[in-house]
Amino acid sequence: MKNADIPVVILCGGKGTRLGVHAVSEVPKPLLSIGEKPILWHVMKIYAAQGFKRFILCVGHKGDQIKNYFKKNNQEHWHIQCVDTGLEAPKAQRIAKVKRLIEEENFFLAYGDDVADINLSKLFRLHLNSGSIATITAVQMISDFGVVEIGRNNTVTAFKEKPYLKKRMNGGFMVMNRKIFDFLNLGELENAVFKKLVTLGRISAYRHPGQWKTMNTLKDNLELNTLWKTGRAFWKTW
């Protein structure tokens, strides 16, 4: 299968309440800008730059704005299908509602607010070789705060500003086998579906060795814009 034929399902229907009411009062979270383009465009560009140009957008809150944006702004000629998956639907239900559009055995699944310098072909190959129903991208967690290291006799030995932590978290950029549709009625994606796959030994993780960041808060938006404007946008691999 050619890269261009593999569907990329993007969840972009939430309200983005953690950004604050003011930030998302006019436009939905996926259309908040990083530089001159929406965060959703950046996510799609990460895929498109690596040959994956078929997108299924699971829209909801202010979904008409997302549809209209790409009707007017698709200079890259990506194949984009917008599906209204409901205003309050959880992630699993949003995915279930696009089943009719996916005939392929495996497809990408992404969140509409994560960026990374990820090698998507390596992720996809790991998924195929694992035989799993779902493969997530596990990214290193960064502390929200600076930490203090303390040695003997209560002596401070170092200050470290927001270091990487030993634990990893789900950073999105997932691959799903069609069998995932048999589990989506169990409940929320992470809390029910993925936990069931854990008990069955049918979920794998791709350990992303590079950088990753999400846009959950207004502070995240400001930081991403700073990275973009100063030429340090690590996800810009095109």
C-alpha cells in the first residue's frame, strides 16, 4: 500500500476548555494559530511531509469552521474528509463514526494538538511487525517545574530546569488495526479500550526518541509560537 492511501484519522472535535474560554470563544482549538497556520494544519503537515495525505477529520465543536477553513485553504491538495462526530462525543465514539470511510486494514490515529519530529514510517512498521491492534507513540515526559537535586548532608548538588522524567506517556501519533472497531463500545479510548487491549496483550508502544509537545493550555500555545517564530520548531521536517 502506498503511503498516500493510508487514512489518517484526526480527533479534532473537543472544546479545548483547558485553553480558557476566551481563547476558544471565536474559533475552535484546532484552528488556533502557530505562526500563520492552525495547529491542526501543522499536525496534518507532519503526516503529509512523509507522504500520508489522506485525512479524515472527526469534527464536533465549531466543526463548520474547520470544514470551511480547509475548503478555502487546501493549497497542498490533500484529500480531506470532515465528519461531524457530535458535540459531546468521547474519542472512542468519534472513531466509531468514521468506520464506514476506512476499508484499509490499518490506519493512523492522531490528536489534533500534538506535534513531534516523528518518523511515521518507523511507527507504522513497528505496528505491523507487532501484530497489535493498537500502537501508541510513547514520549518522554518533561517536568512542569524545575527540580532540585540533594546530596549528602542536605547539600544541594544541582538545579535542573524542567528535566525529562523516566516515565513515558501516550503522545498520540497512533496506528490502529481495523479490529479496534470491535472494542470501541467499551467506553473511553484510554480508560477502557486501551486498558482492555493491555489485558489481551494487543497494544504496543513506539518509543519516540525525539521531541514532542502538545497544546493543552494557552501557555503551550505561546511556547509553540515562540519556537516557530525563532526557527526552533522541531516538528518542521519539511
